[in-house]
Amino acid sequence: MSIILSEIEVKVRKLIEVQRQLIEENRRLASENETLRNENETLVNASQELHDKLNKTTIVNALGSNEEEIKEGRKLIKELIKEIDQCVSILNTKE
């Protein structure tokens, strides 16, 4: 009987140790997940800023001398207006 109790005690101790390790791993993964979320948000913001800067540069260049640049600028302006209209439409449907 005492042998059985000793075996059960050993198994319980092992389970407690495994649980402790899993809790620690869960904490580590949660921290890593938060870090990656923050990094992703930073990269998304940087990407949006670069996209906006590229659009502005294209518009500025479109006002230059080349007919092709002017056409590209007009196309970009039309796309931006279309995007703004879609945003306004979404805002109006939420009201």
C-alpha cells in the first residue's frame, strides 16, 4: 500500500512540475505575443506613413512637366477620391 502511495505521490509531483512549466511557458508566449502585436502595429503604421508619403510624392511629381506623370497623378487623385467616398459611405451606413 505504501508503495502505491509513493508512486502516486511521485506522479502527482511530476504533474505539478509539468503544470508549473506550462504556466511559465504560457506567460512567456503571452509576453512574446504582445511584443509581436506591438511590432506589427508599428510596422503597419510605418507602412501607412510610407504609402501616404509615396502618394504625396507622386502627386507633387505629377504637377511636374511630363504628360505621363500628370496622367498618373490624376489617376492617383481619382483613386484617393474614390477611397474617401467609400469611407464616407461606410460612415453614413453606421449612422
